[in-house]
Amino acid sequence: MNAEQRARAYIAALDAHDGAACAALFAPDGSFEDPETGGPVAAAAIAELVQHVSAALSPRYTIRALAVSGAIATIEWRIAGTHTAPLRPGLAATGRAFELDGVDVLELGADGIRAVRRYFDRQQLGERIGLQVIVEPIEQDGAQFGYSMHVASGNRNLPRVIALTWISARDEAEKDRIRGHSRQVIRDFRATEGFIGIVTGFAHLRGFTVTAWDSEEALANGIARHHATAKQAFHSSDLSPGVWTSVWSPVRTNRIWTRCPSCTAPNDVNDDHRACTRCGAPLPERPTFW
């Protein structure tokens, strides 16, 4: 094949979701790199990468422009797809259809594709498949930044037990491993009677959780499921360089206040009253404590 034929065969293999056919076009020491790979992917792993992305995004390719100059082929493409499976552990598929434009630069040799450098807008991809993309510093003024998640069970009881934990990760890949465990742990918590809610997330490379329970028995039942599996993974493998767990009892629990949507008066709603004490307008249901 000449350079243009090889470039078109490469896109055709991607469009067909055929990882083996795509990998066969690469030189034995070839590589692929894009904004999501975190560095070059060796030829031996390209088939698996193509199959993973194909399963996650179901991409169909259109070549918008193709130019060859010596040993370099540049392909401007558009993909149309649907987010049908997780791109990373812990990130469920949204089912959202999307389109995305990008460019692949192929470095060609006599023995196949020597390198592919793919360029696309990573933030645009995330937003178009329905993911939240937050732009903020990693560290600034002594603070570390990240993301968090709140999951409430609907249990409106007063918290009697608070569990605080942190776990550290070496890099983004290990964060994904930890998040994979966390996703199942939270499913188990939500199915446990007595669970009230959880706030969890990562600030740079430190993960944290704050969970609220209405009894120690409920906490014990919640952590007896996949949480025990994750604990075993820490003790029996190299998962995480460090972790800390703790259980606390509240010293003082203050009132829950909500603001009347009609007159804006604050209302102490611990007694679950549903009418504003100032104007008598209906109040929303009292939030859970955590």
C-alpha cells in the first residue's frame, strides 16, 4: 500500500471497530497517542485500545480531509457515536449521542505506521457525552483541588455515627482503580438499612469519604460487603500507598433550616412542619441530614 492507502485502511479499521486489523497496520515498534492515553501506547496494546474505545463510544468515522507529504499523512476526521460503555472505571455510560472533530497525524515507514498522534478537544468530548468537565488548578496557595460527589439515601433520621476516611493514590490510573471499588461500595451502602448519605471525592491524589449512619450496626452491615473486598485489595496487593479510616459520634447536632420560597423567611424544620411560620406558604420536604 502507498501512504494514502495505508491511511485510509487505518481509518477503515477504526470505523469497523476492528482492533486487530488496525494493529496489523502498525510497525512492530509503532505507537498511538491521544489526549486520553496519557502517553504513547505500544503497538502490542493498540488492538485492545481500539476495542475498548469502540465499545465505549461506538464511533463511526468520516474523513473530512487527507493530505500526504513524504512519510507524513494528516487526516482530518469527524466521528459520530454514542457513549454506550464506561471510558474509565467508575464512570457509567450516559447513552448520549455526540459528534466530534479531530486530526490524526500518521508517521509512516516501510514496515507500517510508525506513530499516530491524535488531536481533539478533550473537554468538548467530555461535555458532549454528558460528563461534567471542571477546569481548576491542581494545587494553589497550599490547597489541592479535585471533585466530589454526594449520594443521599432518603433516610431522614438523625445521624448517630459518622465515618471519615482518606486513601491516597500514586497517579490517575490508581485513582481509577480506587473509584472502581468506590462505585460498588456506594451501591452497597444505598442498599443498607440505616445508611443516610455520603460525600466522597478526590482532591488531587487524596480520596476522601464522609458517611452518615443512624447506628453503628448499620455501619457494620454496610462495610461488610464490597468495602471488605476493597480492604482486602489494599492488604494483599499494591493498591494505594496509604489509607486512614475512623468512626465518630456527633457531639452536638444543630437544627436544619430551610428558606420559605414565598416570603424567604428561614424556618427551623427539625419538627417536619410543612408550612412557613411567617406567611403560612407550603415548605418543601425537609432535607436529609447528610
